[in-house]
Amino acid sequence: MSIVGLNRLARELEHSPGLLADFKAAPEPVLARYPLSPEERRAVTGRKAEWLLAHGMNPVALRNLMVVLGVAHRDMYPSADGA
């Protein structure tokens, strides 16, 4: 996993003016700036928090990334009861 790339992406989407808007308009050119695998890129664009966490992304950076991308904390992971 590209931990540094994912952490940098999470931080920069939150703090770099215009980057989030660029990502929302066309995510692939933004993601190409970071050393991410194709699987990581799919997980980010698909907002797959569970996959990113299972593959080693820092939970705090992951939470920040998902919130910036519009995923509510309660929706990041499947519920424990499978509902």
C-alpha cells in the first residue's frame, strides 16, 4: 500500500485550494499525481473505506479522506450486525 501517497492525498484534498473540486470534476488526473496502485485508486474513487483500512491506511487519515469525499462516519464501514 502506498501509505505516504494516500496520507498525502487525504491531507491535500482537505487543505489545497481547488484540489477537491478538481477531484470531484475528474478524479483520475488528480490521483495520477500520487504514487497509488490501480486498486488504491479504485478504492478512493469508490469510497471503499473498509478496503483501505484492511490494506493498511492510517485510520485517522482514512476518516479525514472519507469525510472530505462526503462519506459520513456512520457510512464508512458495514454495520456489525450485517444490516
